Amino acid sequence: MKKNLKYYLNKALNQHFALGAFNICNLENFQAVLEASIIANSPVIVAISESSMQYMGEDFIKSIIQVAKKKNPALFFNLDHGKSFEICKKAIDLGFDSVMIDGSLLSLKDNIALTKKVVKYAHKRKVLVEGEIGQIKGTEDKICAKDQLYTRAIDASIFVKQTEVDLLAVSIGTAHGANKYTKKAQLRFDILSEIEKELPNTPLVLHGASTVDKSYINLMKKYGGKINGKGLDKQLIVKAVKNHNIVKVNTDTDIRLVSTASLRKILSEKPDIFDPRIIFGYYKKNLIKYLTNKIQNVLFSDNKI
Ligand SMILES: [Zn+2]
């Protein structure tokens, strides 16, 4: 069997590990994700949102897809939170392996209609599609949902059967952004189990799965950053991966946090340095460390190529 994204999602479903979907918006982030995937010998998904697509430019993205395929054929590209058919089509035409169509703010009926249209275009080109049902709280780029709306198993079942999506993003208590929770975060494993009963073979996706480590929040604050954050307990992600059908875990906030905290530190501690390669090289090094650790100790996708 061809070792494409579908192959690794099925392998993850059978062996209970998850592929990290790590958001990138520049060269250093991309290099860090690539490097971590090689160090850990892991299949990994590079996630690019609509606004990051605009920021980096289509030609740049096209060229890094080529680089990725040469260096690690198990590095895949996913459009994160595509809001329209047009943006999904653009990503598919650029060579992405999968697209997420996020119609979660629409009615179930309209979400199904939009998702179906994307699936039709994508599947013809052997590209996978991720849909979302329920609403994940918080803000990520321009995606914003004020309240948590948990995924209903019955809706998930109707949605997957009618649209034939390859992956389903579920809302079970995670949130987007740095300040995820006022209280201790809980994931609704009961809802996850209900969804799995309806859809035992559907690969599920956990969004908003940054842990927002205290050490990086403290580093930000120490060097003048203004941030308050609370993330998801690492053990909850481990449980979702080990005991359930979560095979794709999205991480954006942590990547921003590690990058910015590291930049603040080096710029403050070494005011005489003005070589960007040293400054960005330092944050890249920290990011590689963070990502490799997440792959090995939270997602368990190391040595799965
Ligand atoms: Zn998300």
C-alpha cells in the first residue's frame, strides 16, 4: 500500500498513536517541524491556515511542499480551518494532502452541503477532507466561537455518512488560543465514546491541543511579554490518543508561544547580536526540542514511518 496520509491515519487508528498537526507561518517553523519529524522518524502534518497561506504566499508554499516530499515523504500538508470551497480548492490545487472545511458555524444541513462539495472536488484528486461538527471555543486566527458546543454523536454520524469525510474534528472540551480555561480543563471522554460507538472507523481530530507550558508563560513574562495562559493537561491528550480514536492532534498556540518566548529571551540577553540567523536559529532550536518531545511523549508517533 502506498504510504500516503490515509495509510498513516489508518495505522494510527489501529496502533493508537496520533499525528501532530503543527501550524506554520514561516520558514523557521517549517524547518523546525521538518527537522523534528526526521529526528523522531515520525509521520507529521504541516498545518497551514488561510491567513498563514496569505502571509507566506502560494509560491513559497508550493516550494516547501517539494522540499518536504524530498526530505521526509511522511510529511503531509493540511489546510487548517478552510472556511469556503474556494480556499479548499486553492489548497488542493497547490498540492496539499488534505483540507479541513470548517462549516461548524453553519447549520447541520448547510455544513453537510458545503462539506459534500469540497469532498467531491478533493476525492477526485485523491486529497483527504476533514470536517467539523460542534463548535470548539476560542479564537484562532480569524476563527472565533464564543461558546463551546459539544459534538452530538447522532449529528456526527449523519454528517460523516452523508459527506464521506475522511476525518472528523470533534468538540469535546478543548479550546483554541492561549487562554483556554478558567477552571481546570476537562475533556468529555463520555461524548468521545458515544461518537466512537456511532463511527468506530472514523479517524477523529482534536483541535486546540496546546499544553501552554508554564515554563514558556514564565519565560514570556520574565522578558517583558504580557500573557496569561492555561492549556490542556498533557495527560488528557495522552488518554485521548491511547484509549480513543484521536489520530490527529492540532497544535498552534504552543508553537507561537515557544517561538516568541525564545525570541524575547535571546534579544534581551544578547543585545549585541543582530544576525537574524543566530536569533531565529535559537528559537528554531527550542521549537525542534518542543516538537520532538510532543511527538515522542504525547502523540507516540515516533518510529512509525
Ligand atoms: Zn483548530
